[in-house]
Amino acid sequence: MYAFYGSLRQGMINHEPFSHGLEYLFTETLPGFRLHAMRRYPYAVKTNVPGEVIVVEVFRVTDPSVERAIHDLEIGVGYTYSEVEIRGMRTGIYLFESHGPEPSVKGGDWVKFFGSR
């Protein structure tokens, strides 16, 4: 399972090319993370601050080639793979190690933020 918070969420730019290999499970708010906005894509960093949250959609990847392609895409642009526990399940997530000067996304919901721009 994977938690996607940005361009791989439903309705976002990278979801459609991979949708044939993704099974949506649920949406969750994940505490202890902060979302930052690059131009067209976000990145999240772990903060361990309970009041900072990101909104994630959790998917089961049903096609190994989609899993590899997503991994290559994320790693190729600077994300690192990590795992978090969501609803008692180990879930993959792609994060940045630290944040830069990019603004944070209030409320941690990329779909709402991107749609309001």
C-alpha cells in the first residue's frame, strides 16, 4: 500500500497514467508531516509535530510495473521512500529529507490548494 499526497492523487496530473494499476482504498489525514508547494508538485517532510498534517489517499498497487514506474518517477526527482503506519498498516510514502524555501500548504491538502490557485 502507498500513501499519495500530491500529483498521484485522484484527479491530479500523474494519477491517470497509472490509474489502471491503482486501487483506491481510503483518504486519511496524517499528522506529523508538512506539505510544501513547488511549482506544479508538492513535497512532504516529516516534522513529528502533531498539529502539522497532510491529506493522503491510500492505494493498493495492483500492477508491479506501475509500482516500479511510480518508484522510478519519485526517486528520479529527489523523493526518498519511507514507510508510515496508517490504520495499523505499513504504508509506503515518498518524502523529501528536508524542506527548502518553498511555501508550506496550509491544511496539507494538495488537491484543495492546487484547485484554488
